[in-house]
Amino acid sequence: MHIAEGYLPPWHAVAWSAAAAPFVLHGVRSLSREVRKNPENTLLLGASGAFTFVLSALKIPSVTGSCSHPTGTGLGAILFRPPVMAVLGTITLLFQALLLAHGGLTTLGANVFSMAVVGPWAGYAAYRLVRGLGAPLAAAVFAGAFTADLSTYCVTSVQLALAFPDPATGLPGALAKFGSVFAVTQIPLAVSEGILTVLVIRLLSQADGTALARLGVRTAAGGRRPERSEAAVTR
């Protein structure tokens, strides 16, 4: 994640931007509908975006010489669904590229695809799967945040391997190399982010449990979401 400015070949940068664009455009519609229909959720939307910005701005050096970051997208994906996070994640990455020199404008599409598209969808799928199996909310939230974080870096490893295949072993060798570089710090980070997201959800449930219920985050396993239909996932 946060592939540096100019690091990808131009046609790779264009291709990843084209792949991310439909998800972001769909997310704009979803976000507009959410704000229009549920203005009372605006503050929590902003908090979800801030959570993503702060966590993904943390730069933690790896023993391999690279850097790793939490992503913070799991929380927003659980609360507002992945399409909304495509927009919040894109805004986060754009401001980080402009203000913090994390990532870049030419690599924005690739970073958006890994962190704001694949991460939220993978995390939300893990959350729904674990919740559907009857697990407690905390376990499902942990699974969602952990998966959103780790899947982002898996996609980044693929992006880098496609751009820079190993001269001897090709794509598999490059994928193993980039994946091992990230794994040293990213797996512990994903665990930490999962725990932190569980704590945030717990605090939200204690402070305003009705807001979580309104968003469809149930404190009891099983059954259907109270106020959101399945169609809301793809809005």
C-alpha cells in the first residue's frame, strides 16, 4: 500500500486507475444517498474517514527496509458498507499523497484499488461470514478489520510483482519476495488493527447503541439486519 510516486510503469498506473474508477463512482452515489437519507449518520461517516486517515498515515519501518501501515478501512466497511469506503479511502489517499508524501498521484489508482476497493470488500465479506456462522460481534469485527488490512497488502504485492517480475523466477518469485517483505510487519499490524477496531465498535455501542442498530450492526448473532436490506450493500 502507498506505492510511491512514479514507481509503477505508466501503463500499469493507468490500468489500475481504470480498474478502481467504477468502484469510486459507484461509491460516490452510495455516499450521496447515505447522507441524503440518513443525515444523522454524517458525524459517524466523518469519524470513519478520520479513523482511516489517521491509521493509514502511521508509517512503521519494516526490518526488511520497507514500511508498513495499518489501513483503517475495516471499520467504515462494517458500518457503511464497502462502496462508501471506496470514496472515503480515495479521499484519504489523495490527501496523504498531497500533504504527507505517502503514495503519489500517478500511483493513486493502484493504491485506491488495494486499500479502498479490495480491502473493504474483503473485510466486509469476512465480517459477514463470521457473523453468519453465529460468532459474537467482536469476533466478526476482528475478522473484518484483520482481513481488510492484510488483503490490501496482498493486492499491493501482486501489483508490484506484476510491475517488477523476478528475472529468474518471474511473477511467482516476485510475488513471494514482495509478500515476505510486507508480512514481517503487516501480520502483527493486522492483528493490532483488528483489536483496535473491536474496541472502537465496543465504545460506539456503549455510547450510542441505537446508531449501530440503525446501521445494521447487531449485538446479537443470527437473523437479518434490522433496517438495511441486502440491496444496501451494493448501493
